Amino acid sequence: MADTAASADDIIRTLRSSAEAYREASRKEGSVWGRMFSDPAFLAIRDDDQAAAAELGLNRDTVGLLVMLQRAGLKPRSGLSLGCGSGRGERALLERRICERFVGVDVAPQAIEEARQFAEKDGLPIRYVCQDLNAIALGDERFDLVVCQTILHHVLELEHVLDEIERVLSPEGVFYVHDYIGETQFQFSDERLEWINAVLAALPEPLRTNRVGNKVLKQVGRPVPGKLVSPFEAIRSGEISAMLKQRFDIVECHEHTTIMDRVVPMGTRRGYLADANTRALFDLVKLLDKALLQGGVLPPVEGRYLLRRKQR
């Protein structure tokens, strides 16, 4: 594990020291996610998988943004969404009456163009900007709510992005994060891998068949750093939780999930709806996941946070 950890550090150093390496990685990052978020087959699987997850109650123990805002007595009007992709998140938030208007920012030109088309077609109060979050400059506008959903684990320059977010928050503004906070570049601990693979070995093949790529998941290992689905995938994910807590005051915080994201990943959840037995297997895996966290056996890999600027 020491060798792969060293390699992960080397990747970060290279991206920071070589402008050419960074430009190529940034170009590829935008291309990968722009292509994925514009792929009808992938989007169909994702949407169906989310519907299956809701039916199974995958997130039954989690608390989302709307509930957190209600508990805090907050009704933000202006919102900023970083890493907005094709704009699905902002449209959903407006539909739920979270904010009256949004600005969305993403590195992928293709995704931004698609988001603009959706917003224009439906006459939505959303403005989209294509920027690299690692070098983002947010200007002088102030926001009551900044949203980062599954994007900070793609950010190399976390300090810069968090500085910008802190700067543009209105005096009573809040910052919502829902993200992967597990091992950087998926260099999983031995303990986590042991639990993941033990559960996978006990599951029947249909429940390990992922419709994304149509692959049968047999075993999870540590990927080679720099060879993940995109250049910035989980680039500094292991630092996110501590950095948020150090830089912001916590309004509400929920950290959860230990093995569920690897044992029952997106693309496999529909299979658990086959019958009562498969539903029962899903519930057993979920109970184990919760027990591993509550018993202190494994640290969490997913976090949801509502934050404020620190009171100085």
C-alpha cells in the first residue's frame, strides 16, 4: 500500500508542477464527464438505478439538503452550484423551491451547453458558466447557498475552491456538501477491502452484474493511481472531511457508508428488486454497512454537510 500511496502523491505533484500535464488532465476530465452526461444509455441506467435505490430505501437513514435547511430555519434565495454537469441538480433544487435562482459552473463545455439548453427551454432562472474549478474566480456576486454535490473529490486545489466559496457566501449564507470522503484515489485500506470482497463473494452473480459496462463484479482492489475513470477522480478525497471542519462552522453533519458504495454500486441496484429474497439480501448488506460504521470497524466514505463561514 505504501507504493500506491506514494504513486498517488506523485500524481498530485506532477499535476501541480507541470502546466502541460495539468492542461491535458483538465481537458480529459472535461471530455470524460461531458461525454458521460450526454450519453443517453448511461443517463437511462443512472435514472433507473436512482429509482431502484429509492424503492429499496438506499438513503433511508440519510438527511438531505431540504431537511437541513428546514431545521436551520433557512430559506436561501440565490444559489451557486459548482460542478453542475448538465444542470440536473439545479433544476431539481428549483423544483423543490430551494432558491429562486442559480448560477451553475462546470469544467465540461458539452455539459454546460446541454444545461443551458434545458434552462432556456423551460425558462428557468439559471445562468451557466464554464470554468475550471481548480482556478475558479467567482467574481463579486454573493450567494445564500453554495452547493457542491459529488464534485469536491474531483478538485485538486481544494484550498483555493474553499477560499472562493467562503468569500462569496452572503453573511447568512450556507454551504452544502454531499461527497465521497473515502480514501484518496481509491487506495482502500486492507480492512475495507477485506469486508468488501467477503460480502461480494457471498452474493449471487446476478446481484454483482453491473449494467454500466455490463460487467460482473468479482473483486475490488486498489486501482493504479492516475488510471481512474478520469484524471481528477478522488484526487484528494481523503482530505475533504477534515478540511471542511477546519475551515467552516458545522450547522449539520452526517457521515455514513463504509462498503455499500462498492458492494452495491450504481448499475446493480435494480437486481435487488427481483423478489423478496433479493430485497432481504439488500437489507442485510445495508445493516452490515451501518454496523461497521457504528462499531468503529471502518471509517465512512460519504459525507453530507451544511456549513457556515467561521465566526471570527
